[in-house]
Amino acid sequence: MTRKYGIADTTFSRVDMGSLVYKVIRSEDSEADIVRYTVPGIKDLPVAAKRLIDEGCDGVITLGWVGKTMLDKYSYLATSIGLIMVQILTSKHVIDVTVHEDEADDEEKLKEIAIDRATKHAKNLVKLVKEGKNALTKYAGKGLRQGYSNAGEID
Amino acid sequence: MTRKYGIADTTFSRVDMGSLVYKVIRSEDSEADIVRYTVPGIKDLPVAAKRLIDEGCDGVITLGWVGKTMLDKYSYLATSIGLIMVQILTSKHVIDVTVHEDEADDEEKLKEIAIDRATKHAKNLVKLVKEGKNALTKYAGKGLRQGYSNAGEID
Amino acid sequence: MTRKYGIADTTFSRVDMGSLVYKVIRSEDSEADIVRYTVPGIKDLPVAAKRLIDEGCDGVITLGWVGKTMLDKYSYLATSIGLIMVQILTSKHVIDVTVHEDEADDEEKLKEIAIDRATKHAKNLVKLVKEGKNALTKYAGKGLRQGYSNAGEID
Amino acid sequence: MTRKYGIADTTFSRVDMGSLVYKVIRSEDSEADIVRYTVPGIKDLPVAAKRLIDEGCDGVITLGWVGKTMLDKYSYLATSIGLIMVQILTSKHVIDVTVHEDEADDEEKLKEIAIDRATKHAKNLVKLVKEGKNALTKYAGKGLRQGYSNAGEID
Amino acid sequence: MTRKYGIADTTFSRVDMGSLVYKVIRSEDSEADIVRYTVPGIKDLPVAAKRLIDEGCDGVITLGWVGKTMLDKYSYLATSIGLIMVQILTSKHVIDVTVHEDEADDEEKLKEIAIDRATKHAKNLVKLVKEGKNALTKYAGKGLRQGYSNAGEID
């Protein structure tokens, strides 16, 4: 059966991670169905992920962008709880890419973080959907990072 | 079939966003059914949204107003989690407009934020309900803002 | 059919809001059934509300009292999430009256807040249960407050 | 039918509140079944409570002990939300006794708090399970405290 | 019937706790089935635990690693709520091992904490799954710690 991936992104984001992730998934799993769902902001991502799973997606990647204020962080917390609840209720992976505006001082760096994180997590999603629960086991404990260089294993 | 929109607003709010949003939805989708539900405060919005969906709404917009204290922010967090849960359990969009009293120092500015945010999100809701998951895709990553001027795409 | 209201209150509270609310509901809806449920503290209120709804209440009012420490506030947050979940799962209103010990420096003022807030919200509950979703619409955006004087509409 | 009580306690706790609570429940309800469930720490208490209810307990008391750091407090918050969810989903009381290591400077005082709080809440649980929703109503608004002396009613 | 244990670990972690825990479980319960599931980060652990239970695990241990920033701590909070929800919905234990990067200044100490905590909790999981709710009762209130030396019982 054809694998089906969902991409949920936002108009709030300042980088078009959705188009990028589409290409990465296509290149990692050339025959897959890929469906995109664009919503205004991060708090709309959980229902977008839920609806993508409702229409048959085997896994979803969400692409959030979060402002700098405490209220933005509370929205991030509520969204994170929501995305985890979607996964628990459907038993499907929803890989959550979030870029926080205060992760970098200049815009170029922020865009680099977004591209690196979205690319790496798109590959993670494909691995988990295609190969299952041991696809990433050889990297377990290796201190991998998305958006930054890897921290590495201790010792 | 006729589309049906729900509007949930509060008596706590200091701007009548409900009437405004009614007009915006009516002008964006002239034949739609529009139902309004007014509750005391933000913590009553999730059940109002749930009841509007129970009676057949295809999508809901909630119009919250939040005070300045830490306790108000905790109420905002609990409400946000609740609104996301309603969406997850029903697979319907509940677009959440929230105005925080500490977003501006003077009342006039606060009212401008409320009007801009409620108007833009009412249009977002209609787009999502009428045209579905790709209605907003052309704006993905464009840095759109509600209540403020757009941040824009990086680069 | 006779309307049925639930009142959930606590032994932790320093004001007997339950008896007061009973009288207010009785005076606003003279033929209604009114059931009271007393629990130790705020974290017990969600299940009390759930049980009141299980036995047929059309709406519930909870009467919480919260201490001054950060831990008390975390308990308030958990309780708020719980009360919202009860409402989402049952589609019934649970109007939440909470008095925080740090809202006023002297006890007399605190008692005034409790009485005002509980009275106004008891009336809100009866309005919503008796008249439904548009009972409060004429007050939408009017800046109504419970426990304090109204903030009023901007402009 | 014989009443059945559940006691969930932890190996993290520095006071054996479980044995104490067993004796209190036995003395308050001499013919009841009492089942004890010991888990490592507070985050394991919600599932212990759920499993105790699954095997027929009419009510449960959980006996948590929480460290001093911010992370411990986040664990407390997550646990509190979980315990409230168990109650909402089962409509059974789970009375939550929590002792925070920063409630007192010396160990003896901490132990006193634990003993007082656990004893009083064990009695509360028996009252609610045996006599139901009005068992505590005569104490409503009386400012009762567990672990400390009562604050009392205002006026 | 053969007991089945699940291990969920991450590529974010800087110590390979998964392999260690596999050996500990194998040595504590030599005939058991043991299944491992590796995900990118802590927010993916709840669905991994859910999927492990879906395929028949009697209990699961999750092995999380958390960064130093406030956002990492919010992710920890959301994950904790999610792991507790998985347990409530399935009535199965999910023992949560989390190592926070700010628990120690040097990497060697951090690794020691990870090894000690993961080993002790793997033994706790086996005890609970094999022997049930009273397997740990003799240690109730004994102030046991994982990752640190035991605090001990007061008095």
C-alpha cells in the first residue's frame, strides 16, 4: 500500500518550511502520497494533524513558528500538549518542528535553523513510517540535534 | 449543504468582537448559517465551541479577552489547552482570537488590535471551512500577523 | 422538564459561598432542583462537577478558594484544565468561581469579592441553562467583571 | 456491598504515609476492603489510581512527596492534571495528599505535616465514599486545612 | 504467558540508556520479550509508548534527555502530561526516566546519573510487571532516589 505523509504548516511562519519538507519527503520516499495543510498559527496545528490522520496519513510533520513573548511560550506549551494528545489518540507519529524567534538574533541564522531542523525531521518521519521502530536505533544515545550541530554521545 | 459557522464570545471582553465577526463572516460567505454563543469569560469558551459543533457548526471562532495578571495567563493557558482538545475530539477548526490587556498601553490601540485580529481570523476561518486545507497555502511561511502588521517572509 | 443545577464547594474555602449560591439560584429559578456537593479542596472540584452532571444536572457552578503560593497556583491551573475537560466531555456548562487569597489584603474585602463573584456567576449559570446561548449576548463585549466593578466597553 | 478503598504511595516519599492511612481507613470503616499499591514516584500515581479503580475501588487516596526544584514542581503539575483526569474518566474520587519538601525547614516538621495531612484526607475520603456528597457540607467554607491548623471562616 | 516489556529511547540523548536497560530487563526477567523503539526526542516518547502497548507490552520504560532552556522544560512538562495520559488510557505502567542536562556540570557525572537512574527504574518496572502492586511496598516511604543516593526515611 502507498504510504501517505501529512505536512501541516502555518502562515505565521517566516520561512516556507512546508515546500522544503515536501521536497525532502518526495526525495526520501518517491512513490508516497504527500498532503499539505496550511493553518494560521501553531495552535491550529493539532487539529490539522488530526484531520490529516483522519484522511489516512501514516505520519504527519508539523512546522511551527513561535514568537518571543511569554504568551507565545504558553501557546507553544498548549500546542505541544495538543500534538502529543493527537498522537496518543491515533497511535500515529506527529513529528513536531518548532522554530522559536528567540533562538537567534539575526534572521539569516533563524532561517538556517528552520531549514536544518525541518529537513532532518522530515527524514526522521520518513524513516519511522517506512522502516518502523528500529529505524533510528543505531543513533540512539548519539546526541543528535536538529537546527544545531550534534552534541554527540558522552565518552 | 449550507455551511454553518459558530461564534463564541464573552461578556468579559471590552470590545464587541462578536458583532464584528458576524458581519465579516456574512460578507465572506453570504448564504451561510451563523450562530452566536455568549459566555462570561474565556474559560467558558471551550464548552461553547463544543456545543456549537454539537449542533452542526463546520467551524467556530472564539473571541477571548485576557487580563494582565499571572492568574489571567494561567486561565489563558488552560483555555488554550481546552480549545485544542475540542478540536482534536471533533476534528473541526476552532480559530482562537485572544486579546491580552497588556498588549497595548492605551485603550484605543487595544481596540484596534481586537478589530484587526478578529477580522483577519474570521476570514481565515471562512477560507478553511469553504476551501479546505490548501486555502491558505499560498501564504505559508509569509509571516502573516493578526492584530499587528505582517512580519513578512525572511529574505 | 425540571431544570437541575449542581453546586460544588469546598471545606478549604473561608467563605460559605455554597449556601449563598443556593439562595441565588433558588431565587432566579424557583422550581429548579438544586444539588450541592462539598469536597475538601479545588482539585476535588472537577470530579464533583462530573458526578453532578452524571446524576442529571443541566449545569454546575464550582466555588473554589486558592492559597497564595506558587504551588497553589499550579493546583489552580490543573483544576482549571480539569474543569474545562469535564465541560468538553459532557457538553454542559461548569461555571468556575475562584477566589484567590492574594486578591485582597484584608479579609473583609476578600469576602466581598467572594460574595459578588459567586452571586453574579450563579445568575450567569441560570441564564445560560434557562435561556441558552444568546441569554448573555446583549452584554457581549461590555467588560463585565465578577468580584470587581465592571471595566466597561472601550469607547 | 463492601466498600473498597485504594491507597497509592511511593518509594520516593520519606514518610510511610501508606501504613498510616491504612490504619486510619480501617478505623473509620472497619469492614471495608483496603488495597495498597506502591510505585516509585508521583508521576506513577495516576496509573496506580486508575488500576485501583479498575479493580473495583470506590475511592482512592494518593500519597505523593515532591522535591524542591522547579522540575519537581512541573512533575507535580503533570501529576495533578493526571490525577484529575483519572477522576473525570472514572467519576470516582482520588484524594490527593502531596507533601512538598520545601514546606518546612526541618525534617521533624515535614513529618508532622505529612502525618496530619494524610490522616485528615484519609478521613475525608471515607466520609465521601460512605456518606456521599453532603458528608462534608457542614464544613463548607470553614477554612479547613490539612497539614496545618485551620484558617477558619472569615467573620 | 510471556511478559513483554517496551523500551522507548531517543537519538537526542547523549547516553545510550536503551542498550543498558535492555540488559537490565533481560537479567531481571530472563524469558521476557523485550521490544525497543527509538524516536528523535522526548515529545515523541508518548506515542512510542502507546504503540508499544498497542502491540502487547505489559509495561514500558521511556528514556528521555532534556536540554537546559525554559523551552526544554516546557517540552518536558508536555511530555510528562502525555506519558501520564498514555498510562491512564491503557492502565499500563510507563516508567519515565528523564535526565536533565542541568543536573550536573560535567559530562561524566551526567552519565553516572543516567546509568544509575535507568538501571534502578528498569528494575522497578520489572518488579511492578512481574509481582504487581505490592512488589515495592516494603520500600514505601523509604526515600529511595534514582540518579542520586537515597534520601532515606525521616527518623
